[in-house]
Amino acid sequence: MTATTMIAPAPIHEEQQYLDLIRRVLDTGAVRPDRTGTGTLSLFAPPSLRFSLANNTLPLLTTKRTFLRGIVEELLWFVRGSTDSKLLSAKGVKIWDGNGPVYGFQWRHFGAKYADCEKDYAGEGVDQLRECIRKIKEDPTDRRIILSAWNPADIPQMALPPCHLLCQFYVHLPPASTPDAKPKLSCLMYQRSADLGLGIPFNIASYALLTHMIAHVTGTDAHELVIQLGDAHVYRDHVEALEVQLAREPKPFPTLRWAREGIVDIEGFEYADFVVEGYECHPSIAMKMSV
């Protein structure tokens, strides 16, 4: 008799969980109206999406080209607490058409009274982002390392209430046997409203980048991004485009490298610092944004 060699199955690409969710929504989603009048297919609270960030991995979706520059510039805008959409538009990133106390304001000045995008809010409100960074460094087992953009008092002034509204950071401490190993940093993000066609590819990359940034300035290693969705939906006018995307095979995720290693402050990052290597993807797929 000859021995049979067992061949382990190839690991499933992490992008497949996103594609499988779209397939499930297309096949079983409830038909629901929405504020834009477009109409959606919707599923509530699907299983979490989990993406490894180890070894500098960046989960930038590959079954269509993702607008990386827009993702980075918007994230830097949030991190700096800006509410002036003209600053993004001037860089060719026309994601936000209105101002207001949106994500960045809540991250950096939660509870401050919002006047307009011209005011300097330095020292006003709670700087949640810096508090998260402080706790990761000084109190890594704290269960309240939380960044919230959901502020009911400010929602009437916002261009759009936050969709990705809360994240929690978790520090994995090294075992006692290897006390000199670097701690690892994970992020769990909750998103109340998830546009699977246009928004979620953006959100996955954005929170992965934020976790990498915070890991860099806290001396930890980025470990994992977990995303829990509330209303996961596909707009009816995205169905045809998504069928094209679902027929594509994912390619390996790229990696992130910092152009400068000496960045110690979360506001010290510039667009040129983000070097994404090995990004191979399928062509772009046009989808209309419902507003």
C-alpha cells in the first residue's frame, strides 16, 4: 500500500467574507425604503468581518480598485478634528459636501459647543483620540479605550449622522515568557448603516489605517480589525455592478510601510507617509452614490 499525502486546503482569502455577505444580501435581503429614495436590500447584524493587520497587512479590497488617496486624506481630516469640507475638496477629494460637527470634531472635541468650521476648538471638549492613545500606552488593559462619534446633541447640525459611530481598541499583552515582545493592537468598529457597494470598502481600509497609525505612535503592532455591521444593505441601483464584482477572484492584500519612521504624534502623519506596496486589483466599477 502507498501512503496517501494529505494536502491542506488553501486558506480562504479574507476578502471573501465581504463578497459572501454581498451575495447573502442580494439573495435574502429584505426590500426596504431608505432616506435617499433609491431603495435597498437589507440584512440586520450579519456576522462580524475580521481582517488581519499582522505583518503590516492593509485590507484594501482587490476585486475593484479602491480610492486610496481619498481614504487617507479623509482619515487625516478626521484625525485633525477638521469640519471644513473645503479642505478636502481643494485636494480633489469631494466626499463631503457639507460641514458640521462630524467624525473628527467628535473624536477630538466631544461635548464642545459647535459654532462653525472656522473656529479654533483647541482645548475644548474631550479629546477622545488622545485619551485612547494615552490608555494604550499607560493602561493597556482598560476596557474603556473607546472612540465615539455618536453625539445625539450634535446630530441636528451634522451633514449626515455618523454611520461608523464607535470603535474599541484592545491591547494584547505579550505572555510572561516573552516580556520583551511588543504588545499587539486590535480594533473593533461598529457601523449602524453600511452601504456594502461603496461605503464598506472605504470603511475597512480607513479603520485599518487608523489602527496602524495608532499602533505606530503607541509602540504596538497592529493585529486585527473587526467590523460589526447593523443595517448592512445594497442599494438597488448597485446590484448589477456588484454581480460583476462577485465574479472576480480576490488578489493578495497589499502591505503598508511608513515613509518616515520617526512619527510619534498622531497629528504628525502626512499623505506622503503612507506607502502601500503590492496593491494589485481588478479595474474600478462605477456605482452611483445615493444622497
